[in-house]
Amino acid sequence: MKYKLILPVVAMLLFSGCALFFDSKSDDKTAQELVNDGMEAFNRQSYRSAIASFEKLKDWYPFSKYAILAELKIADAHFYLGEYEAAIAAYESFENLHPRNEATPYVIFQRGLSYIEQLDTIDRDQTSAKKAIEIFNRLKKTYPTSEYTAQAENYIRLSLKNMAGHEFYVGEFYFKNKHYKAAVMRFRTVVSGYPDVGLTQKALEYIARCETELAKEEATPEKKVPWWSLWRAPSF
């Protein structure tokens, strides 16, 4: 009796499983359909949906002629979503996989732009500015005639201005707290390292003031500055 009850159930599960299998296969889209879906979603700024379609295209049809486009648009979608670290990783992967592709100058430019989008205020760490300069300089050296190289120059200047501003900010901080030796080093860095960003004259004025204060210190007994005066020091 038990066997009579079990057999129909097993048969039903088997047939339903097969039906599910075939149904799922019938829902699979061609590479052309997936790339169309992805581009349609991308163009209407539905970047999550675009990523989903392009990821399926990469997974299901890795050797399709559209797979390279999918890789590039995934990176672009992350960029427009403001997910800059994910975008950087995707652009870097694209360049490593397709170093001779015609889109490579654009990819390098977009990597640099992803760091530009992460530039912080002058009182914060300037790693993004340094990375941007490094990438844009490589673009200039490797693809000097690219349409993106002229734009890269503007972003290099912006990054240098940010870095100079950081050095100037730290120099002012030291000056206000009467650490003149440390301050003068920062202001000299502004003058020698960033001569074309508009801070040279102010830095020279601070250098003169620092040297005046240092001369006074040499002429008078040493006065210790409390250790706690630096408790709000910026990140250097």
C-alpha cells in the first residue's frame, strides 16, 4: 500500500522537476538579447539592471563578441552609480585582459576620473589625488595623441592643487601651534613641489615669518610647547 502511494508522488516530482528544468532553459536569452537589455537599461540610467544583464552575458556567453562590451559597460555602470572602487577594479580588469583594445585609453582615463571623484578636502588624506596623477601621467605617456590626454592635463592640475592645498594647510597648522621648523618645511614643499597652483606667494610669506620666529627662538631660552597642543593634528 505504501509503495502504491509513493510511486505517484515520485513520478510527480520527477515530471515537475523536468518541467522546471525546461522552463528555466526556455527563459534563457541569447547574447544579442542580453546585450540589448543591458544597453537599454544603461541608457535609461537603470544601472543595476544593466549590470545584471551584462553579468549574465559574461557568464553565459564568455566567448561572445559582446562579452568585451559587457565588461566595459559593467565598469561604466559602477562609475555612474558612484561605486568608484568597484569601477576602478572593473576598468583595471578590462585593461589587463585587453591591453591592445581600442577602448584602453578611455578605460585608463575613467580609472583616473574615478580617483578624481574621490578627492577629499585639503585637510584629509590625499591618496586619491596621488593615484589620479599617476594614472593620468601614464595616459599621457602611453597615448599622447588620445582625445582623453588633453582632459587628463586639467585633472592633473586639479590634483596637484589639492595636494598643494594640503601641504599649505598642514604648514598653517604647525605655524599656529608655533612649530616653526615643521611649518617651514611644509611651505618650502609648496614652493618647490607645486609652483604653478597659485600658492607660491603665500607660502613664501609664511616662510619669511617662520624664519623670523626661528631667529627669535635662537635668541631666547627654549620654551617647550605642551604635548597636548597637537591633539587635533590633521592627517599627514
